[in-house]
Amino acid sequence: MRRRKLKDGVERLLAHRQWLIEAPETLKGKWATTSLDPPVHLEIGMGKGKFITTLAKENPDQYFVGLEMKEEVLLRGVEKAIELELHNIKFMWKNAQHLNEYFDSGEIFRIYLNFSDPWPKKRWAKRRLTHENYLKIYRKILGVDGELHLRTDNQGFFQDSINRLSGKGFQLKNVDLDLYRNRDEYTDQGIFYATTEYEDKFKEQGLPIYRLEAKPYSPTFSSL
Ligand SMILES: C[S@@+](CC[C@H](N)C(=O)[O-])C[C@H]1O[C@@H](n2cnc3c(N)ncnc32)[C@H](O)[C@@H]1O
């Protein structure tokens, strides 16, 4: 899909810089000492931010970070946080490639990958957010109770992610091949999970949404 760039997106985003973590590398190993006291929930590739801002609103005693590399969509997320008067969310205008420079072992409680770009061609595999290079980082930064939660409309990406996750020391659970079959919204043990902008579009078209949760095995898992 063609990217429509906002002409003054960068200036508008930087006008809200108090919502941004501009030098996250200075926080590595120190997240517990910041106002974003862990457990921290991190959405990677948050797009326009409906999911992460809704979770932040519904869970005021927990902390949320939305990471996105495109300023024009990140700006929409920041605007939502302002409108909702949230106090427990910050944003990173960054590329996920550098995540291990921002977080140390165990500093993240949940990672959310929602409708990540599938990069279907073989030569693009390294760009997938579930490529082994990323999984290694996720394993490290997730704490003992840490989990990765993934949703997608793309069957190929889902299958590829299952293979890579299970080969890289993640235990899969709650694998769902059609999340909204027989339900309008997704809840788990009383926790309501928000939808994303992409998800709303696919739901409306009646397309199946794939979902899974993945938990790292112990750090000594032999294939790492
Ligand atoms: C298909 S969109 C989905 C957006 C949102 N999660 C949703 O479900 O509505 C994928 C988003 O991930 C972002 N993204 C892809 N790779 C990224 C990376 N390496 N670092 C940060 N953001 C990334 C893209 O810029 C894009 O906004």
C-alpha cells in the first residue's frame, strides 16, 4: 500500500515531545526507576495506536509503550493519548531493530505484535517482526512472566511465526485460528483486549483473525 506522508508530520509529532521517549537507550536497565515503573507492556508497530491507548485507559495501574517507526501514524496514537488524558503511556519513534539497546533482560511484561507487515517474499524474511533476529531480543527482554501476544489476518505470516517461535524457545498457548468466531470481542479471565485499526477493518470484512500467545522457556533452552 502507498504510504501517504503528512507534510508537517515530524513537526507536529515533536510538538508533543513530552509524550515521546526520545533517548530510550539511556533507560536500558533503569526502567524500574522511571515513572514507567514495570511491568511495561510494549506494542511494536502500533500504527495509529487504538490498541495500546485503549489498553492504557482500561488498565490505569500498568504502563504502556507504543513503538512505531512512521511518524505520521505515531502522531495519531499520541493524539489519542492526549484526548484520553492518559498518564500511563509513552511512545517511541524508533525502529524495532534496535530494541535491545533500549531494554535489558526482563524489563518487558508483554510484547504485542498486531497485524505486523507480513513481508511474504523469502528475501524479505529478515524484515518480519518474528524473524529469529527479533525473537532473540524478545526472549531476552521479556521477564519471567513475560509473554508475546500476536494477532494477524495473514495466514502465511501466522504459520511462519509459529514455526520460528517454536524453534526459538517459545512455548505457544491459546492459539486461535478465528478469534471472533462466536464472539464479538475478545476477553480472557476478565481482561478485555482492545482491537487495532487494521483489525476493525478485517473484522468488518468477516475475515478470520489469527491469534497466539508465546511464552519463553527457561533461559537455558538448548537451541539458542
Ligand atoms: C500493518 S501496520 C499495523 C498497525 C497496527 N498494529 C494495527 O494493527 O492497526 C504495521 C505497522 O508496523 C510498523 N512497523 C513495521 N516494522 C517496524 C519496525 N521494524 N519498527 C517499528 N515499527 C515497525 C509500520 O510502520 C506499520 O505502522
